[in-house]
Amino acid sequence: MGFMDDLKAVSGVEPCKVGRWLETIDDLYRAEVLQACEEGFPSKTIWRVIVNREGQVFSDSVFLRHRKGECGCEL
């Protein structure tokens, strides 16, 4: 077990809602989502609308924290 595994175990940090959603979607769709993230498109509000349409309910701030790497996904 490495340091990051120890850190996660101690802190109880898990992926955020966006990270958990990404784990559930089709590989091809996930690749497209990640490519869009890297290119900085679309805005967090558009992300929320698209994902909410799929039955997930996330706020704009969840997407913003995920994009900035300020969520549990980065650990």
C-alpha cells in the first residue's frame, strides 16, 4: 500500500459526485467528457444541464471544484 492509499484510508476521501458519475458512464462517452474538460468546454452550467438531463443532480459548484482539482478525485 502506497502513501496515497494510506492518505485516502485515513482521511476517508472519496471521489466527488462528478468522479463517481464518470465511473458509471460508458468508456467512449467518458473519453469525450474528459476531452471536453481538457479543452475547457463547456461551462459548468452547461455541464450541469447535460448531466441533470441524465438524471444526476449536481450543482455548478460541484463541477467547478472538480475542474479545479479541489475535490476528492485528486487524492
